[in-house]
Amino acid sequence: MRVADLTEEQLLARIVPELPRGAATLLGPGDDAAVVAAADGRFVVTTDVLVEDRHFRRAWSSGHDVGRRAAVQNLADVAAMGAVPTSLVVTLAVPGDLEVDWVVGLARGLAAVCAPLGAGVVGGDLSGGPLVVVGVTAHGDLQGRAPVLRSGARAGDVVAHAGVLGWSAAGLALLSAGVPAADDERARLVGAYLRPRAPLAAGPDAADAAATAMMDVSDGLLKDGGRLARAGGVRLDLDRDALAPDAAALAAVAHDVAADPWAWVLGGGEDHGLLATFPAGTVLPAPFRAIGRVLPAGDDEPAVTLDGADPGVATGWDHFAGRAG
């Protein structure tokens, strides 16, 4: 069955029952707008979009995959502010020849991420179009915490990271090269690209541990680290020894596709880990680990260095240049 075989109401009747309500939802789908509790008196809001053949390919990705990815990339931004996810609204444009099962799979992918967090998918919009486009707006509850900004890092802080580095880039490289996911390692990396997992609970934990700055690593450690460094007027100096195990774990796969594992670790995006800074001496909440230090900004130095020097790899993905920068 194709989307064009159903009316809009009939398609929604297939989608809505798959979506979680969420603990903070007072009024869910069915009216002109949803109503979500904001007991803190504030709410965190962020939005992002996935465009077919720009952010995903249907030849590689099921609807379930795209739903999971759409949820994770938005909820990681909520977590990076130190907030707990409460709800999503989703806009979806689809071509008429798309299978209805693909759309239902997308709803189930959203639910697979949101339901365990107690977050609801509370509404959105549905439209036709030449490509699949998924837009998500996510909301979060600070629960009395101050939001953790990008701009708070200070010289002397510890640079820490939670999550994986380079896995999504490695998975994309395997798919692009047509290398089969013939063992558990390669299947895990391809899965990290198709269905990234973010350490969402670590965001509020970092805020509780007095993180001075934090952000989601969506465009690569160097590019996003540079954004955090420039926002605070500092330099992040990464520790090669701390990151060496990440590169070593990807070395065999990198050899298969003639790639540099350090380029994946430092420049690869879409892992959706959390990059944060903490005052020196802080006991880092799991799964954060120290990967560097914050130094004063230099006049002629990069915003992010590796053992005090220019890392010498591309800094990450640029959506408009269409390439690593």
C-alpha cells in the first residue's frame, strides 16, 4: 500500500497510535495544538530537519532508522542544555508512491527513542512532496537547573566527552564504499550511522555536576569544539593519548576503505555525543571521560588543538559547502 492510496486522515490513523503520549503531555494529538506541562516555568526548545538524499538515503535507511535518527539528533540538543526531554512535534512531507509501512516504521522509530525517556510525540503536520522531509521540534524540562551554555568554558577547565567518536563516519564510509557489514564490528558502525545513540541522561547529570559549557557533537569534534571554544573565548587542547583508543578501534575498518581513523574521530559527525567542560578536580559523571583541557585563546592558534598543535585534519561537515571543511 502506498501513501497515495490513503487520505491524510487515514494515514494519520495509522501513525498516531504508534506514538508515545509522554509523562508531561496534558493534551496530545487530535486538537489544533498539544498541551504539555512545563512545571519549571521554562522550557527548552530546539528544531532540526532531515532531508532525503541529503541526510539519509531510503536505499540504506528504513523508516524506523530515520525515525530513530530524527528523535536522537533533536533530543541530544535538549540534553546538551542540561534538560530532560518531554515532547516532540514532527512535520513530515512524503511522496505519494512511498510505502505506508515506511511511514508507520518512522513513527515506531520515533517511539523507540522517546517512550523509554517518558517523552511524548504530541503532534505535527503532514504534507505531500517530491522527497521525504522530516522536521522535528523537541522540548525539554530543566527541572530547576540553570541551562548549560556553550559560552561558559574557562581556562583551567577539563574538556570531557560522553559517547562515541567516529563511529557514524566510519559507518557512512562503509555504506558509501559498498563494503558489507560482514562482522559485528562493521555492523555496529553501520548501525551507528543509521541509528545513532546519544548519552541523553548524561546531559542533566553534567549540569548537576557543575559543567561550565556543553554541546551536542553533531558536526564533528573539531567543528563543534571550535564553536564551544569561540563562544567562551578560549582554546580547547585535546589530548592525543586520551583519543588514541578511539582511533585504534577504527583502524582496521579505516584500512578497508583507505581512510584515516583520526579524521573520523576528530572530524566525523552525527555521533551525537556530548562535549562538555568542567572545573578542574570535578568527579566526572559517567560516561564522561577527560579528553583535554581548556587554555586561554591565542591570537594565531586554532580554536581546537591536539597536543598544542593544529590537528591537521578537516574540521567537520558543512551543510552548505556539502563537504568537510
